[in-house]
Amino acid sequence: MDGKSDTLMLGTPELLAMYRDMVRIREFEEACPKLYSQGKIGGFLHLYSGQEAVGVGVAHAINNDDYMISAYREHGLAIARKVPVQAVMAELFGKATGVSKGKGGSMHMFDADRRFMGGYGIVGGHLPLAVGLGYSILYREGDEVVVCLFGDGATNQGVFHEAMNMAALYRVPVVFLCENNLYGIGTSVARASAVEELYKKSCAYETPGLRVDGMDVLAVYQAVHQAVQKARNGEGPTYIEARTYRYRGHSISDPGTYRSEQEKKIWKERDPIPAFADYLLREGQASKDVLAAIDEEEQKLIVEAIAFAEQSPDPDPEELWTDVYAP
């Protein structure tokens, strides 16, 4: 584990909360494929297994009134932002008790109360929304910050550059965080981007850019914490590239055969959850019994979330006419 300087302020309770959040996300995501195969989850399904350190590091580095906005691989991010797992699972089931009333499904979860401003299905389409949120903060003279998470493929979209330019021009309090899991669907970064070190793209807008180990929750926490403080102090945006790895294919329908078994083995040896567990044990922040108890509690929680979703009602047909935007 790197990222020590800013983690000195983290006591044992928060470090254990980080571990718990990562385990919760992993247990949730790994339960989903079976539920999908049983027909209980429909539509698209993009899983976050392997990337937990990024979402959890971000969520713990921001305040409750700060904003998170993301692309469509967002179950884990919603859970990291403390959206109840029952509401997330019910949303996947299309139930009325879901966080988006069963209307959003896997790709469109939204919880305004927790400042989780949604997952968006259009690649890069939410970056200007993040800038708009940030500009509204400036307009209101607030001190909140927006963290905008997106995949590596979004950095090749024109809207990425438009958003970066406007954020830099107006010193908008946005932290752009690229979750570089090395593949845009099945195309590697090396085949899709002329600049493989994606953080360097920020130089065109005179915006600070840095790369962080996205398999290290403390490294992510440190980088985001510093970037958020700069944004809060009126110093404008920062662009962070977190190199991480998704263990499953792009979506539930993707077998991931374009990746070698050796590559997958190398990255799984860097799994963020056991790596963080080793850190906690080494630093005397937890015992094996404490961590095992957390694992067991989170496994039980996911079983309960599945039961909640199964027992929840379907949306009333009249809900077709509510929450519809019409100018």
C-alpha cells in the first residue's frame, strides 16, 4: 500500500469501513451473474469486480455534500456512496423499491439525496453534466466539489476535450477521474489512443494530471483527497488516471476472450481486497478474526438484499407516466 501521507488522518474505524465497502461491492457484483442467468436481472449488466479500490477510495475522500457522477459501470460506485445494497439490488430486479424506482436498471442509478448523480449509458456523455454541476457550485458560491468518473474509452470522445477545456477555463471544481481498466469493450488502450498514458491528455488544458495505482485504495484516497482540496480552494480541476482492471468482461455478454489468461492472472494477484487486508494486518489495524467477521457479515447482507429484491413489488403501471420530462 502506498499513499501514506494523507492516510495518517484515517483511524482504524474508517480503514475498516474502506475494507467493508470493498468486500460489500465484490460480494454484490459476484452474486449478479447467477441472478442474471436465472432471469431475475434483465437488460445490460456491467460489473465492477476488480475496480473496488477506485470507487471506495473516491467515496471516502469526499464529503457527504460533494457530488459523484459516473458512467454505466456504477453499481459499485453507488454502493461506495452508501446507497443501500437493498435499493441497488432491487433496481437491478426492476422493482419499485429500487433506487430509481425500477426504471433505471443497471445502467441508470441515481440518488440525489446522497449526491450520486447517476450512471449514464452514452460514453463520455456525462462529462459536460459534471462541468455543469461544478459551474452551478461556482454560481451559488458553494464549496462542494464534483468527482466525475469515466472509462478510458471516454478520453477519445470529443466531449471529453470540450468538458476539460471549459472546466479549466472557468476553474470549475471538478475532479476528472479516468478508471483505466485497459480496455474499451474489447479494444485495448494501445489500439485506441495515440497517448497510452492517459493522464497526459490533461496538459492540453494546463490542468494538473497524474496517474495513480487503481488497485490501491489508499493511493486513490490520497490522490482524490488532494485534488478535492485544490478544487475546494478555487484552484480548478485535476485529472487523475487510475489504472485498474475489471475481472469480468465488458458486460455480462462478453466472455473476455481477447485477454490472455496470463494477463488476468497477473492482475488478480494484485487484487485490491486481499492487498488491503494484508496492509491492515501488517499495520496492526485489524486481526484475521475481525476481517473474517466483516466478510461473513457482508455475505449475509447480500443474501438479505437478494431476498428483499425478490419480495419487493413491481412498479405500478401508472408509474409509466411519472418522472417523465416534457418541456
